[in-house]
Amino acid sequence: MKRWLPGLLVLALTALVAMPSGAAAQAKDTLTVALPSHAPTLDPHMHFERVGILVNINMFDSLLHRSAKLEFEPSLALSWKALNDTTWEFKLRKGVKFHNGETMTAEDVKFSFDRVLEPGKEKKKSPQYGNVRAIKEVKIVNADTIHLITDKPFPLLLERVVFFPIVPKKHVEKVGDEAFGSTATVGTGPWKLVEWKRDQHIRLEAFDQHWRGKPAFKHVVFRAIPEVATQVAELKTGGVDIIRNVNADLMADLKGHPQTRISTTPILRVHYISFDMRSAPFDKKAARQAANYAIDKQAVIQKMMAGLGRQVATVVQPAAFGHDPSVQPYAYDPKKAKELLAQAGYPNGIDITLHSSSIDNRPIFEALGQMLTEVGLRTTVKMWDPGPAWNKFFQAEGKATHGQYGTWGNYSVFDADAVLHPLYHTEPGGWIGKHYARVEGLDKLIDEARSIVDQPRRKQIYAQIQAMIREEAPSVFLWTQNDTLGLSKKVSYEARPDEWLWLFAAKPQN
């Protein structure tokens, strides 16, 4: 057996499950979810982190909602239509209440978009700006109608607004951004904020005036539990009801436990290593290609992911619009990897450091480092806790790093643009590309594809992009994964293809 394959975690879990849980007796009206961490803020416009989104979608509503079947449904907007290539009209639901009792108006919708777009300001403070930057104007037509006007045709508009939370204008202006993101967070969603103890728990309570009606659970608690083994122990003893990202070592254990079950479904999330193409050795294409040949993707999928993954040729996922199946993945070929590394000028190898904040995937990250080391890319892996320190390091302009391992869920948008723009576009609004990728001509193609509504032409452009990035290898292209939940048998809920934890759908299971 290769030395990089990790051992099973079940021995560690055997000891942990015997530990008493302080929250073992959950109230029947309380649903408790374990997350590895909390986002730095509860303000849905001021972070871009999945753990925060999972909380926010239960506290806020958007103009549209997406069903578990991935269909758009009415939410704060009752109806919507395109008036022309650059103007969408939304008819608003009447009588919607915010948690503080205020009635939602068209002014709140306009304020929410303008808060992120910040018209007239060159530097934008919201990490979500890149999602909606195509919108040049939010126009109030009347009390129940708004127009979203884009600067050019933008085929992704509905995908972008399906999770764009609407916040209360008067309340935000009164309490200020800091309080709104911590102690005075107010939305229109099914649950309202009761308490946030940082790095401990977020307590929510059902909002009795929610326009959908009351949710099945009166209370929802999001507990911050960094260690996966501790999450599993809490699930078994009743301290939590839902855990995410259950890995292969734990699936059989939870399936065999009398109080727990598994729910799994394929999702968009793609794993990758992005290279800093500004510095050696990854300023050389041969070195980047060498890293792609060095990784045995199928072995990781089978041994570490219980087969619940799919190797990819690029970062464009098979479920996303624009995916080109004719582009083939890199094969596992360590001999070729060594040859390419020598061709790049490193016949004796080179020391590199890779960074990550993907705590859930630490064993995989370490295995990737060992495989790269075997071909001469002697890798030190540095794991960061998600939070301010990682964000500061990651966003540091001009800072040379060899690269970073991460995953990308497309912000749950089923279109190639949702992964290509943030990972590879170099302008502000690109999430990773502005720090890492430098592929000549790529910005222009990405911009063209996101500014036309001719879908066949868009597919042609995306096919061209995938062939280009497969050759230039700005990343190691790894695999997509499943979303695998561990659940208490007392809860009726299933994993979704978009990774949302839409807890309004959760019900007690007798």
C-alpha cells in the first residue's frame, strides 16, 4: 500500500463515542447543525464563505428560491420576466415582514443591491460584488415592481439573484454594518437571530410572521465543531442532528449506527490546486503540467472518498452548463511528471509550500502533498484555520506563494462562468484569479461568454476555454465530490445538489 494513504479513523472514533455529550438530550423542537467554523460575520453581503451561506439562507430570503430539483421558484418576487436583453422585471410579494416588524419594500431591494454594487466607488468592500457586477442600475418602477438593468446582456442574472439576500434599509442604516453583522442581524427568512457566541454557536428562533408559514422546528442551532471526529461523536449521542462532509472512513460507521443515517448526492464542488504563476517553479507550464500528472486522482476518489467523486479534465464540472466532455483529464503518470519537471529546469526537484483552509479535507491535502513530493515537487502543506488570518494572507496583493489547495462550489450556480470567472479572471471581482492565474487571452474569452445570451455560442467559447486551460494548466484539476450528510434518524431531510442546508424542508421523524 502506498505510504500516503491515511489510516482509518474508526479507532479514534471508538474512544470519542464513549464520551458523554453535554447536549445529548435535544429538545424535539430544536434542530442542531454542526459546522467546522462560523463565518466572520452574519452580514450576508460581507462574506463569501460556505459556512456562513448555510446559516444565512435560513435567516434571509432572495428574490427567487431554488427548489431541491434545481428549479427557480417565487420568493420575495412573485414573478419575473426579461423585458429585453439587458432589463429584467421583478414583481414583489406584498406584505413580507422583516424580523424587526418592518414591511419589506422596493426600497429595501434597491438598497440591498446598491450596498454591494456601491455605484461610483472604485474599490468595492463586498466579496459578493463579482456575482452582481453586471448590474448597472436597480430601478424602482413602483411599490411592487423593480427592474434590474445590466450593462450588457448577462445570461446568469437569475442564477446570481437566487441567493442574493435582501436586507432592511432603515435598520442597517440605523445600527451600522458592524452591529448588523453580529448582534442586530435582521432578514425575512424562516428563522431570526437569538444569539451568536463566536466560535461556539448561533441560535435562531422561528419567525412567526414568515410569509411561508412556520417551520417545523422552532429553534435552530449552528454549533462550531472543528474536528470531524467530534462532530460524529456528537451526532451519535444526540448532541447534533446534522453534520456535513462525511468522509469515506466515517460513512460505514454512521450507516451501521442505530441512531444515524447517511444522505448523499453529487454536487458541483470541484477540488483543485491553484498555482501562483508569478513565481518559480509554476511560472513554467511544464512544472504545472508535471503536478497534474503526479496526482493519482482515481486512487484518492476510491480510497479516501468511498468512490463518491468524479475525476475532471478542468475545473468546469460535468453538471455545469458549458462543460465539454471531449476534453480529457490528465492521466496519472509519475514518470512523465518527473520528465516535465526536469524540462522546466528542476531535474533534482524543488521545495514548495502549498496552503489551504479546507479543514474538512486535511487528509486529502496531506496525501496530495506526498504524491507531489514523490515526483520531485517536495511539498510542505500548511493548513490555516478559516477566518481573518487566512483571508488576510490569501488576499495579500503581490505576495508570492507557490499555490493553494481548495474546493469551489460555484456559489451553487450551474454554469461554467461561476467557476471560471472567480478562479481565473484577473480583474477585481475575480476571487482567486486576480492573485494566481495569468493565462493570456483568458479574461477576454470569459468576458465574452458572460455578456451574450446566445447559448450555443457560449458553449463554443467555454469549449475553447477548457482546451486552453487544460493545456496551460493554471491548476491541478482533481475531481468533483458528493455532498454527504450524516443525520439523526429523528430528522427527515436529504442532501441537495446545490449544497444548501435549506432547513425549512427539515421535519421531525418519529
